[in-house]
Amino acid sequence: NVTIPSSFTSTTEVTLNYSLVSESNDTATNVTIGTNLNLTRYASTVNYTVQIPANTTITGIGWTGSLVVPTAKATSVVTITAPDGYTETTLQVVEIGSSTVNLTFDKGVKLLFAGQANKSVGFTAAGVTTFTAIGATCDSDTQANADANLTSDLTATGACMIDSGDDLVVWTKHFTKFATYSLTVSSSTPSSSGSSTSGGSSLDYVYPDVPLVVTLPEPDLPVQN
């Protein structure tokens, strides 16, 4: 298990280096995680948890084997278009895996956004600006359901969402930038004094000076703090 305490700024990039155990071919780099891997990031605004099951293979084209743990980003890095009749407020943006390479998995991976139940969620793939909303609700909050029903591609069918108590859970087979957001019904009838528009504010994070890198010589060895 890897836990990043809140003493590290939530925008500080923490990387697990799997390059020593990666395997590359003509098209992609693969890393197989031999044991269950839980990544937890504590932040002042929201906590993130990632659960990767044992014997999961991660694949990336042009990937070096470095795996970025959940890292907060400014809400301005994604552009979310609200459906007609709604206004949108971006709440949290978190980058997982890589900022430059899209990573896919052969098994479902669980992402937990603490305290974000009843919120909407979606993702933006590396190298593109298009935001894809995750509209599918998971049939169940289980590994078996994710493995059987999700696809290993960067489409809406590669992820589903479900509430678990006060938390929002996303099951996915890819790592990218994920964003949680709220949708509010727009007023269709202006008041007598004129119409007005209100919305949530965006939080600009302070970016770190130096990233933290954790090198893992073997995938089955625990990370020592």
C-alpha cells in the first residue's frame, strides 16, 4: 500500500517507478502488478483512493513505466459543457497514471472520491481536450462486475460510476484526468428585476517545485516510508 499524507501538497506529483519490471514490444509497454495495490492520497479538500487488483497488467504506448498516484489539478484544466437547461460547476480534477500517456488495464480498477456522492464525473484523455461524461451506473460495486462489463479503451464504456454511502466510486479500465462536477437546473423564468447567473468558484492550486519519485525495484515489494 502507498499512502500520501496531507503534509504533501495535493498537487505534488508522486510517481511509482515500474521501469525496472516493465516489458516493451514494438507497440507498447506493459507492467504487471503482482499483488493488490492500494494508493491513498489525503488532501485538504477531498481524499482519493485507488485500488488495483493483483495480477493486473497496465499498458501504455510510449510509456516509461512511471505511474503517477492521484494528483490534484486546477479545475481550469478541463472544459465541461453542461447539457441544455443546466449550469455546471467543476468541483475536483485529479490526474492518475500519466500526464502524457493514456494507460489501460486488463482488469477493473476502483477509484473512490471521498464525500462526492451524488456528483457527476467524467474524464479527459491525455493529449485531447474533449471531456467524456461517465453516464453509466455500475450494476454493482464489485470487481467481478467491472471485469466483465467494462472495456479497455478510452470511451464511456471503459468506466461506470456508483455511490457508496457519502462517497463516489468509479470503476474504470483506464487512467486519465478525472473530474467531478455538479449540474444545476437553470432558471427558465427571469425575475422582475432581471435575470442573473450564479455558479461555483474554481480553485487554482499551487504547483510544486520538485516531484517526489518512489522507485520500486520489484512489483511485489512494499514501499517503505
